[in-house]
Amino acid sequence: WLLQGGCHFLGRSATLDARRMVTQMMPPPPSPMSRKVPSKRQALPQKSAGTAASELRKAWQAGRADAALRSELGDALAKGEHQVIQAKFPGFRDDKLLAKEPIESFWTTVATKFGNFPATISLQFVLRPRKDDAADGNDESTDSDIDSQAAPPRWHFMIRARELGRTSMGGGNDEEVHWAARLVLSTSPISKESIVAVVRDHRSIWPDCREVHTEHALCADDMVLQQLRAGGQLAWNVAVTTRDAGAPVEGSSRDLGDCC
């Protein structure tokens, strides 16, 4: 019995030791990672910390500038010192958006005064693909180009301004004043999501016109594009102020008329 009991005890002890050995076994070491370098097309583009910080700073500054313009235009609206214009886009179609083609509105006008005399400024709105989304099909595309082409295209507005006409008495001090109009614009109704822009000086050398680009990026499902799909036109608020710029626009010369 003692021998049997001893065997039995040894058997239990061996079993316990085996169990301990099982529970104390460490997992196998991880398999070595593959050293295969992903292809250029598969590699994800990585931006340096400096580039990311620069883009973040630019976005922050643009946000502050847009907020200031909305506040300025809001004051003009509260005082009734603004105009509402309708920009009509007869050629707006989804196939043009997909083709990343610029879509122009008809020219429209805003009224102002240079001193005591009326003047008119023409405006045109152009829906354009953003610079990063405008070009594709380049055989020498970089990783960032491939990544941007995979993303849905985005658009923005370019605004053209040109003086249409003014009334002037001629002679005297009127010829010494170089009137410049400043236009602050936003899509209507104005809100925190409205597109805003400013034309700081409307003047240009004929036949050129003053052009400004908005920072606001538009995606395919943006409310502004939905409005264009529904009615083919877009309302804009415009506040105009004028000042004496002190000098003619750069590159201009005195117009002596057709006789000289």
C-alpha cells in the first residue's frame, strides 16, 4: 500500500508539475516583421511637421480673416448699407463639375458713389476647381498627387470686378482724386458657414479685371452647390465703401481720349 500510495503521490505530483509547466510556458516569440518596402503607389504620403504646422497656421489665419469679414458685413447689413445681387450660372451642370471645368456666371452690377457722383461696378463669379484638384493625368504623379486624386474634387469661387462706368463733372479737384472701391461679399443669407471674400481695390487696367479667390472649399454635397443645382443662381450680399487711393492704379496712364 505504501508503495502504491507513494506511486499515487508521485503520480499526482507529476501531474501538478506538468500543469505548472503548462501554465508557466511562455508564448512563442513573434515572427519577424517583413522588411519588404511598399511600392511608391502603396506608400501613404507623410507630411513633415513643418509643413503641417504651416498649413495649420494658414488655416487659422484664414479663419480669423473670414470671421472679421463676416462681422464687418453683419454690421453693414444691420445698418442697411448693403446690396443683394443674384449671380446666375446658365452653364451649371454636374457633368462640368465632374470634368473639373470652370463655370462662369453672367456679369451683374453693384451701385456706389465716387464722391457725390454715381458709379457702377460689374461683378462676375466663377466656380473653379481648387488648385490641388485642377490637374490630373500626370504620368509623373507624386504620392501626394495620387492621394489628392483619390479624394473627391473640391471647388472654390473666383470673383472678378471691373468698373462699368461713372459720372464725373471733369476739371477742378475731381481729376486729382483716385477713387477706389472696397467690396466685402458673402453668400446670402449670411451665417458662420457663408462664403466670404473681399475685393480691396476694384481698379484694374482695361481689358483686365481685378480677381480674388475665396479660401472656402466646396465639396460635391455642399449647400451652395445644392442651391446651384436647384435654381442655377446664387444670392450674394455686397457692402461697398470708397476712398481716395492717393495715386492711380499701377501701370495706368492718363486717358486722353480718342483724339490724342
